[in-house]
Amino acid sequence: MPMPEMPAEMIKINEAMMTLKWILPLVATIEILSGILVLIPKTRALGAVMIFPVMIGILCHNATFMPEGLIIAGVFFLINIWMLVDNKEKIKHLIS
């Protein structure tokens, strides 16, 4: 799939992210670990909770800079919401 042309604002954001050497490995680690946890039924709730803030960031990023990617991000967000609702008994202790 070809990479779309990036606007000047996106190039500035990417450059700023590259100056913070720790943020991309942190996000990648959270995404990989959350994905593994989601695959295991016993730890699915923990994986869904861990990936939720990343999904919010992805949605905000797509809504602001790349609206064409909002549909697929929205689908993944809805899947994440479904996993959270499906495991609400396990998660409600975190909120109360």
C-alpha cells in the first residue's frame, strides 16, 4: 500500500517525535504487549485496558491530520470498546 503524501504539519510532528527517543519504543512495546494479552482470553480485559489510551491517541490523530484513516481507526476503537464492555465485570473494580 503506497504511503500517502504527508502535510507539512505531519512532518513537523514526526520530527518532534523523533527527538523524543523513548516515546516510539514505549508505544510500540505497549501495542505489542496489549496485542498479545488480547489474544489470550484470560488476559483480554487487561490488554483492552492497556491499548485504550493508544486508541484514543490514534483516533485524535486521524481526526485532526488524516481523516481518511478515521474509518479503520473507528472500527478498531469499536472493537476495543466491545472488549471492554464484554469484560466489564473484571474492569469495574478499577473504576470504583
